[in-house]
Amino acid sequence: MEYSIVAPVCSMDEIAPVLKAGANEVYFGIMTDDWVEKYGNADFITRRQSESSHFSTYDDLSEIVCRVNEHHGRATLALNSRYSQHQLPYIFEILEQWEARGGHSVMVSDVEILIWLNNRRSILKKQLSVMAGVFNSRSVAFFDRFQISRIVLPREMSISEMENLIENAENEMEYEVIVMFQKCQFIDSFCNFYHPCFEKHGCQMEFLCNGKKVKHIDNQDFFTPFCAACSLNYLLKAGILHFKIAGRGYPVELIINAVKFIRQAVETESILPSDIKRLYQSAFGNDCRPKNCFYT
């Protein structure tokens, strides 16, 4: 199986350029008016705040499928938070609409959604979000009972830990990792920070660790993005075939640059770290920084 690049989109106009740039799959969120009226436009539905990072109507779902199919791609709906009993009916309605309109797959972390999808015998492919926190092969075995097709591994793992997990997993599974943008100091699946629209995120606050200030996330991610390009060949050898661009809500030009950069870094034969650094500088206008490396 060949590798794929998975990239975020937030509007119809972004779908074709992102796929033409070299992405094989897109992922997106939806935040309907009913949801906003009931729960506001915070990050409770997809761990991403504000309407601008989401599509808004069920008709959008049909159009997404149409545009993605035109470019022989795939689309994944992100519903990767955990929901209250009052919220679940809204989520189930969205899933019903996505499946009815020809959706390809859904990315989740809530076990109750997985149970619901299996009880319905849904044809949607089920991807397990990084928010689920699968750190070992026993976690893989647990989620395999829900007929998961792909697992997004935590960005806190090392490549050797990923390789060990894959080697010890008893069942066939596809794996995905985040390779661009937003490497947070905190572990996604254990993070309960509220992500407001206009104020600073909790992960942007300064903390003390062993007496030293820690501030890992800032807007420099636009100019010197977090990146795993130097690790791509090692990830492929470990058995990971899906490379995710994070940053839903980022400027589409930045996402397109990231897709092109990752594809070039994978497909250039015998590429050296020095070559990747030059590609990085060309793509983003600045030299990469060691502290912005994923998985090293």
C-alpha cells in the first residue's frame, strides 16, 4: 500500500487546491447553527473553535463528497471530541447525514460513537483520532474490537515506540501520524484545556517545569512550522503510511505549501537532511529549528 498525505480543509474553495497540491485525503469539521445555538462555537464538537474552522450545513456534506470524488480523493469527517448524553443525538444526526450523502470515513475518539456506528452496521470507515491516546499494542487490541480501520498515533511517541507498537499489534491496522504543525507541550488525549476563539489557549500560557518557564505553542508555527520531514523514511519503515498535516483553520496557502513540501520530502530519492532543510527554507521562508522537530 502506498503512503498518503492527509490535509485539513475549512471551505469548499480549499478542497481542489489542497488535493491538486498532492494531498490524497482531506479532513474537516462541521458546526451547524443548531449546535452553535445550543453549545456555542467553542471547541466542544471537534477540538477546534469557531465557525470559520468548520462547514455549517448538511448540504455542505454532499458538496464535499462531490468535489473530493472529482479529484479521486477521500474525505474524513472529524468528530473527535467526547460528548455528553445531551450532545450525542446531535452527533448521531451528523453521522447519519454524512453516511447518507456518501461520506467516506469518520475520525472519532468517543467509544460510544464507535458502538453506535457498529450497531447501525455503518459503512463509514472508522478512524481513531489522536485524542484517543493509543500508546501501546494493548490499546490497539482494545479498539480493534470496534472494527477500526486506522489509528492516529500520539505525537508524543518516539519512532521506536511506534515501531514496537506496530510489531506487537496482533491485528492488521493502518497507522497515521501528524507530520506538520502544532506540536503541543501537552498530551492531546489527556488535555482538557478550553480553546477560546479570541483569548489565549491554555497551552499558550507560561508554566514552570523544574523552575523553568515552559511556553511551547505560539504563532511562530506559521513561520517555522513543527515538522517531521527528516523522519518520514523512518516512519515508512516502521509501517506508517498516512501522514497528517495539522492546522485546521490555518491559511490555505500554508497548508498547500506543507502538502507540497511533505510530498517532495518523501518522493525525492536518497534525500539528505541537508536537502530537506533547504526544501523547508524554500517552502516556509525560514530555517527550521531543532526544537520544532517531531519524533526526535
